[in-house]
Amino acid sequence: MTLTLFFSPGSCSTASHIALAEAGADYRLVRTDTKAGDQRKPEYLKINPKGRVPALVTARGVLTETPAILAYIAQSFPDARLAPADPFDFARMQAFNSYLCATVHTAHAHKHRGYRWAREEASFRDMTAKVAENETACFRLIESEYLAGPWVMGEQFTVADPYLFTLAGWLEGDGVDIGLFPRVQAHYRRMEARPAVRKVLAEMAA
């Protein structure tokens, strides 16, 4: 069947978009303008009551949360080999994706989404001021401990790679020089050269 991805250009949905392209999946895209508040409109909340992107509509229902969507894509298209076959290595990949979701993305979100955690304007400013420091700490850990090279899991390209690529793409906007992390930067450039990534970037710009 055709999978439907609700996405917003430049958001974390880019990871799922790239995974679909890498898998060779038949998919269609529904652009969701989060700056205009499309994610809070009743018609979208019927699809994803969380009011977030991405959302992936499948034959069995709607999936949300990037790590879950990435795992689904990898397991639905086994010939693409987008996840380790070994259960322990699969769990390690999921641990990395969970770190990106729960820690790295959250550190980034403090820049524009302070209202999720606080009410006072001074609190928003304080959270924003910590973003670069927190992101630097996150990527220093990824650089030293979790990027096996050339891909996240080593020689095998997996769905962890588009997720890392997506979040690394936010660094400059968060005031962090990606050049501080040479291995992450090299990974980012390898990702940019992949045909699936070029395809996705063109689809986002269309």
C-alpha cells in the first residue's frame, strides 16, 4: 500500500521521510505547516491527537514518534537492510534513536518551545541561553561514544543515520559549530551525497 507521511520541512519528520526513500517505499506526502499551526487544527488532531509531526498512516493505523516510525519502516522493508538483524544490535540502534528523541531533540526544543515547561518569560530566556551548551554536550557524547563510523552502527547504514543527519542539521541554527565534531560533520556530508537524501531535500523544497 501507499504510506502517507505528514511532515513539516526541516523538522524531525525529515528522518522518517529519508527512511521511506531509502527503503524504496511507495509513499505520499502531506505538508503540515507547523509555523501556521496546522498541527493543532481539528482535522490533523484526528490523525495525531498529540499535535506533532511526523505521523505515518499505514494500512493498520497511524504511527507517531520518530523512533517507532523508523523501526516500522526498517522492519517493513527488510530487503533494504535499514536495521541490524541481531536483536542486541537492533536494541542498540533503538537506544541511540531514543537518545536523539528524548534528549537531543528536547535540548533543541528549549529554544522555541519553552512554554511546554514554564510560564515566565525569564524562564524562556534562560532555557534558550542553555541550548547551545546542552546541544554541544549531546553531540560531544555522540562524537566520542556512539558514532561507530562510517555510519552510526558501523559499516551498515540504518535508520539511525537519517535521524542523526536531521538533528545535526539543526546545530548551526542553535549556535553550535558542527566543525567541533569532525566525525559527525563527515557523517553529515556522507548523508548529503546519498541519492535518497537528495530526493527528499528536493521534495521538501517543492
